[in-house]
Amino acid sequence: MEAPTRTGVAAATGDGGLSALLSTEFLISASGNKVNPKDIEGKTIGLYFAANWFQRCVSFTPLLVSVYHKLMEQELPFEIVFVSSDENQSSFEQFYSSMPWPAVPFGDVNSKRSLSHKFQIEGIPALIILEPGGGLIQTEGVEILHRHGLQAFPFTSERIAELEAEEKRKYASQTLEKLLAISGKDHMIKHNDQVTFSSLVGTTVGLYFAAQWCPPCLKFSSRLISVYNHLQERREEFEVVFVSMDRDEAGFSRYFSGMPWFALPYDEESSKALARYFDIQEIPMLVIIGPDGKTVTKEGRNLINLHMEMAYPFTEARIRLLQEKMDEEAKQYPSSFKHEGHRHVLNLVSEKSGGGPFICCACDEQGLGWAYQCLACGYEIHLKCGREVKTQETDRQADADGSSCSLGAGRQ
């Protein structure tokens, strides 16, 4: 089961504080005690909509807990209220045990439904920020915390504008050495050697955010190694620096042992600082830094999946040239066909005709632009992954299955 993306934007604001938004007279604490909502009024409040069955909620909660504790240490007027989308009481209790803030009781269905409707919650995790009087401040609290962390408090539009202006100034003065120094280190490693950051100045560099525990990272690493080796053979000015998202140094060491490039020394907090700078929310991610030290693109992974080493040096001009080539090649493909991995006819689409970013259902890698797509069920593949059904028997079965399938269906 997956959570949909939240596309709605809440327009309503509360009047009368948190109490006016609830159907019951109390919240509960992590210890199980009743909490009077009026006791936390007068504070900025974050309504945290989440559930233990969705991995993004599980991943985001530790970040939210960390920010919460730091705000409490500074005695800032902030509180969070958990609004559960868990499937049963047991799941709620298990997930809530990791949280230090109050929650809407699991059985208070009316309050949960009312809050979800009022703030148009269409996907989780969601963090709705309310001012002390109950008025709406932000609907995109999750994205804001990922990007700015603790510094975002009190989450007002003015504060976010200040942080964005500060980011623009940082990006404008960005150099490779300044960028890598964000990690708090003064050198890289290449297995047993220490290397200064200055040795890569003037080189196109890929900052590779990945972890050994992440299966998509393991899969993409082999592809990146192939591209890296080809570019090294061509003596291109390209290097990679591994920024570990591993949970411990042992995992980092195992993963890095199979890589032919540089890495920042393992330090979880340092890696997180660099990840926040680039607003990295998912891995693997390959951020391309140009010879001038400025960011070229954060879509290095996608570009390599599409073009392999031909994507180098990843500039807009290079990608535009490759896109024009893809447009010409797409003219040679049939407008529709039956793929061996799916029971319905797939149609040829581009970004301009209904396509867009996708995960290929044949190779499980990212895609962008031209694709074969089953609009009814979301099945989508790269053009290069297309393998047409060969037997009449399979054709007859596909016809018998009908022309549509249930929304959310994956590989058949």
C-alpha cells in the first residue's frame, strides 16, 4: 500500500486555537495520560499526519523528533500533535512510542477526519504548521524541515524567505572547496590515501549520495562504476566523491571498498549537512558540480540512466543535444505495442504528450521523456527496455484481459 501525493493546499485557518479543531476535549501523551489542548495553546503547533505502514513517514519521523528536541532545549514555544493514519490501535501504539509529543487519540475518528478534511490532506507524511491562534502558517512543513531543519522556526513565510535568500547567496558564491568543507572535513579519502579538496578544482565532480543498505543504490552503483571507468579510459576530467548515508562506519567501509573513486570520511552528521544543502530527500542521488564549482544539475542519476557516459559533461547544452537525438530516434519506434511484461497495449508518449519522470517497470531505474506507457495502470518503460510479445497465444490472452486495469497496479 502506498500513500498518494498530497496535491491539495489548505485555504482554511482555524479560529479559537487547537481546541476548536478537535471533536473531543483531550489529547493523549506518550505515557498515555490525557492532555488538555488548552495547555499547549499559545504555541506554534505542527499537526503531524503520518502512519507506520508508509516508509516515508518512518524515515521522516526521526528528523522531526530531532528538531523537536532541539526546539525544546531552547525553550521555544512549539508543540507537535500526531494525527495517525495507522490501520489499528496496535500499529498506532507501536509508531507513537517513538514520538515525544501529544497525539489525537486513535479512536477519535471524528477529529482525525475533520483535520484531514480541513487541511486537505491527500498524502502522508504531512506537517501542517499553525500559529498560536490556530491560523494556518504552512502546509509544506515536511519539505521545509528537510530543506532547512531547525533554522526554519517559527516557519513563517518571512523566515522561509530569509532562508531562501541566504541559500541563493551561498549558491552564488559556491566553490567546490567551500562545498566539500560543509561536511566539516578538510580532505577526502581514496581507500588508504588522504587527498585535498583542491586536487579536484577545475574538474567536473559527481557528489554521490548513497548507502549500502539501500538496494536501488547498490544497483545504480554498478552502472555509475561502468560510466566512471569509461570516462577515465577517455581521460575525461570527471571524478566522483561518495557522500555516505550509511547508518554506521562498518556499512560505509563495506560499500566504499567496491568503489574506484573518492569519499568523504565517514561522519553521519557531516553527510547530513551536505544532504541538507542540496535538499536530498531520496537516495541514490548524483549531484553534478561543474569545473567552476557551481551546481550543474541534481539529476545526474537520471541522466546516466538515460544516456550512460554520453551524458558527460551533463550541461544543458549537452542534454539538449541528446534530447534532440532521442526525439529523432523515437520516430523509428511504433506508436503502440504489447510488451512481454504487461498484459495491455503500451502507447508511445513524450513529456509533451502525457509522459514525465517515471520508474521503468522493466529495469526499475528512473526515466524521463520518451516512454511506453499504460495510462490506466501506470505501467511505464524506457524505449530501450521494450520487448514485444512474440506468440499469438500471449496476444490472445492480453486481448482477453481487457483494455484497462485497476489504478495503482504495477507489474502484471
